[in-house]
Amino acid sequence: MSKKLVSLFLAVLMLSVCLPALADSADITVTDMHGREITLAEPATRVVALQPSDCEILCALGCEDALVGVGQYCDYPASIMSLPVVQSGADTDIEEILALEPQLVLMNDMAQSVEQVQQLEENGVHVVVSKAADIEGVYYAIRMIGHLMGKDDNAEAVVADMQATFEEIKEKAASEGKTVYFEVSPLQLGCVWTAGKGTFMDELAGICGLTNAFADLDGWQAVSAEDVLARDPNYIVTITMYYGEGPTPVEEILSRGAWSEMKAVKNEQVFNAESNAISRPGPRLKDAAIELFNFINGIEAEEVPAA
């Protein structure tokens, strides 16, 4: 074999070795929030989001056009309401999802089963678990989903916007040792559910210069009406939904006779927060912080801190 042919052979051999490496370098790899490594050959263009927070993150990233289906509880923004709706949780119908031909399914491990994940992956669908438990976790989820969609810059912009708003509120907030009680469920059978430490509500209280009245409890806990009375919070925030009939959630709390001497009730410092914004691990936690800050400072909506 001539030197020229040998050189040509070596060049072709080196190129064949390098091409897979070049292809691999274009892959998109993330570690999801269950510690699983997922690799896509290219940014996802067909996505089913089973949980509302992931749906909201996708839309905030400018990826609404990639959504081909959403879970039954996804309701924001309003523009996604015309998309095909699929069941999630224990009632998830894998065939229903596969019919939408997604490349990627975003789900929460608390709502889905290992078997459901395996079924989807066996059918060539990538599954990514998103389960933020705190604000840092929300930032991770935004960046993770942004990377999967090829929208890293958009993800950084969304995170930076949230961080700037939280920092501005912290700077404006007056730390006066006041407490807030979050009523996650209305009073029934003598008990209510509230938010303890490790929840978004607890973090938002701190951002706004308040102390969560039940910060000594972990996560979501049932407490008695007497427990709340004993803590005597300065503010009460309820996330109870109002459907236009009977007393509003605020009116119902103010009418509780046993709580009439509680500081929050006596001073009528009771607020009905936008439930989904304050409880979902997504970009609207920024809006929830603004809402809470405005409430405790008596600020009208148009005076929202700019970020």
C-alpha cells in the first residue's frame, strides 16, 4: 500500500472515530430531581407536562408551542386550556399519553409510579421527574427544563427575575418580629392544615420579614384551632378557594367567635392569597411574594415593587 493510500486510510479511520464523539457532544443531558440521568439528542419539541408547575415553567420559558398535552390540574396560563388533557397520578393512562407522540414527559414522582415511567420509556418516551421542595429547588427545575428545551438563556432570565424580586422585597421588608399563620385548609372537625418549615409559604414569610407561626413544624401539618389561638399570629393568610357563594374565606375566619381576640382577627389582618401562585413550585412564587408583601404593608397592587 502506498504512503498516500495509508494516509488516506488513517484519515478516514480517525474521522469515523471522531464522528460519534462529535454527535455525542451535541446531546442534552440533565440529572432530574430523582437523581436519574436523561439524555436527549436535541431540544425537545413535543412535551406532555403532567403537573401544573412544570406547565407554568414551560410557558414562562417561551415553550408553550412545545406542549402537546397537559395533566388535568394544569390551568395556567389560560392559553393552555385548549390543549389535550391527560390523566395523571394513579389514574394515568399511558396509552392516552403515547397517542400524543411526545418526546418528553414531565412528571412528579409523588403522583406517578415506577411502572408508569418504565412503560413510557419502553415506548421511546423520555421521562423527567420534577419535584421542587423549596425555592432553590424551583430554580433547579427551571434550569433543568430550560436545558431540555434548549432555552438555557431564558431559564437564567426567569431565575434572575425571581431572585431580583425576592431580594428587593427583603430590602424593603421591616423585620419587627411579627408572625403569620398560613391556613392551607379551612377549619373542619376542629382542625386545620398549615404550612411549617420546608414549605414555600415558610420561605415567603421570611422574605417578607415575617416569622411563620408554625415554623417549628415540618412540612404540611394538621393543627387544632386552639393551637392557632395559642400562637396568636399578627397575620392570617388563607389559600381557600372561593366559588362565589356564602361568606368569603376571609369573612368566615373573621366570624370565628373563639378567635375574636386573636390579633390578626381583631385587627382584620386576614388575607386570601392566590392559592396556586403561593403553593406551586414555579415562577409565580415571585407574584405570591409580592402579594404577601403588599398585604402586610397595606400597599395597593399598582405599587408592586419593581424587579
